[in-house]
Amino acid sequence: MAKKKDTVSVLDVIQGLSQAAANAYDGAHNEDGDLREIGLRREEGNALLDERVMDGFGVKFMGPILCINYQTQVKLKEIYGGKFENEMNQTMGDISSFLKKEYRKITGKSVSLTKDGEIDIRVENSTRIRSWATAYQMYKIGGIDEVMLVGEDSKNRLDKSWKSFLDQGGWKGKRPKNDTRPKGETK
């Protein structure tokens, strides 16, 4: 199968995006020695004087789809303020643009991430003060054509010896002559 010139290997894209996400750990520095700015809430304010915000993101791959999941601590007044969903959408946009920029630095190539559906936000609390939000956003990865989607038929690659073993009844087939166990016992 001949590859198109604009198509990249699925493995290369997954490795590049995984490395880009790994470069976003808390306290990461870029080549100039400055802190990496991703667009997360932990980057705001003074780390010595302000209350520390715990947040971060992770990525999952589902064929040609990239799922970014983001978790952060929130206060109830932020949730009921009216701009919470817009802030979460903005954070997801910042994370995806960071991944694209970092992917370009790592591989020298560009990758396109286009939103696939609406953002899914879930807010939970442990007390009246402590709450956290988890958001998921799906992105379609551009330029990947050779991905096998879930649900498609796969090739039967069963080894010939295993196939003959299973055709003869497998472990439930005829018992050998030297098997002295009583008939109902299989262990």
C-alpha cells in the first residue's frame, strides 16, 4: 500500500503527541529557562504567596480521535458565576494549541486537531468548600488515514497448529488413553 505524501505514520503522531503532553508537567521549563506556559490555572499568580491550584491534563488515543481530559480544583462561586463553561472551553483550546506547538518543536511537522463534539464537564464536591471539575474534549487528528476503526472486521491470523487443535475439540476433545481420571472430572 503506497502512502500519500501528506499522510504521516500513526505511531509517529501518537509518540509525538504523547511526548508533547509529557512535556507539560508542573514546573517544566522551555529551552530559554522560562516556565512553560500551557494555559492552566496553576500558572496564574505567585506560587509563594497565593494558594496553590492543583490542575493538570492527560491525553488518550482512540483511533483517529484524541481525548484531552482536564481536572482542576474549583470553588462553588466560580461554577455559579456564569462563565465557567466558557473558561473550561478556553482552557481546552489552550491545551490543544500547546500540544500542537510542542508537537511541532519535537517532530518538526505540524498536526491538526479539530474539535469533535461538545465539551463534557463534570463537577463534584467532597465538602461544601472542596470541589473539583473534570472536563473531556474529543479532537480529530488530521492526516491519519491508516487507522483501523473499532468494529471493523479484522484478518484471521490464527496459527495453523492452533486452528487444528481447536478443530479437534481443543481441551474438551477426546481424552488420551493414559488419562485415568473419572469421566466428570476435568481438573
